[in-house]
Amino acid sequence: GVMLAGVVLAGGIGCEDNGSGPGRPPPAAPAAAAAMAAGLIVAESPAGAKDVLAVRKDAADGEEVVVRGRIGGRAEPFTEGRAQFQLVDLSIKDCKEIEGDGCPPPWDMCCAESGELAAGSLTVQVAGADGRPLKAGIEGVGGLKPLSEVSVKGTVQKSPDGKALTVNATELHVKPG
């Protein structure tokens, strides 16, 4: 009889555990951070950083570069569910720096000319082995957020028409503050 009671008790404990079981999705941030390569977020800014405008102008496809800029350029600078964001040249003012500008999110920089914005921005992504951006949102990883100033070391990937430029990041440094 004693053994049976033990079995029933164990079963009871198992049932109560359902609250944290597989039914609940895991919190997003640790999963995203885990998907990022170890060593992606670095404490020191990679040496030799150039501005977005300079990299867009001079960098060749496949070249390793260090580019410095600010996350922004549209209302949603981070791509949902992808390790990807838009980086804008530091010379382009975000709207909170312009007196009387009515932009709701200052980082969409809607006060900048769209041509200036296109010329002064590029895409940064953290790619998996297949060369596609990892399927994990990168916002919040290492303190990345809209208007963060970041330096990115990575390889340039140009679109066939040469208009779009993506940097496949191997190192990201977020400027404190």
C-alpha cells in the first residue's frame, strides 16, 4: 500500500508542473542572444571605423570593413524576427536634433531628405552559415536599440545593381550611453 501512495504523489507533482512546460513559448531575448555567434558583441570599438557614406562610396563587394553609424532611418530600423538593422551615417540628423520637427519616432529621420537617407544608410545583418540573416531579432542584444551608435566589423555584400549595401557583421560594438 505504501508504494502505491508514492506513485500517486509523484504523479501529482508532475501535473502541477504544466505551467512552465512546453506549452509556453520561451522568452525571446535569450533565444536571440543564443543564436548570435559568441563574440559578436565586443567591448572595444573595432579599429579603423569609417562613416557609412565613405563605406557606401568606396567599399568593394566582399571587402572587410569597419563602419560606424547610428541605428535608424525608418520607423522600424530593426527587421522583425531577423538579425538585421538599418545603419545611418552620423551626419544625418535624427529628428529630435531638429527644432520643431514633428516626427513621432525620432529615429525614422523623416525630416532628412529621402535621397540623403538612401545614400547615407546601409543594412547590417548577422548571417548564419547559409549567408542569410539569422532568424532571431537582434534588437536588445548587447544593448542595440534605435539611435544606438554602433561600430560594425564585417564583410560588404552589394546588391546586383550596386544600390543596396549590406554588411555581414562579425563584430558589433555599441557605444555606451
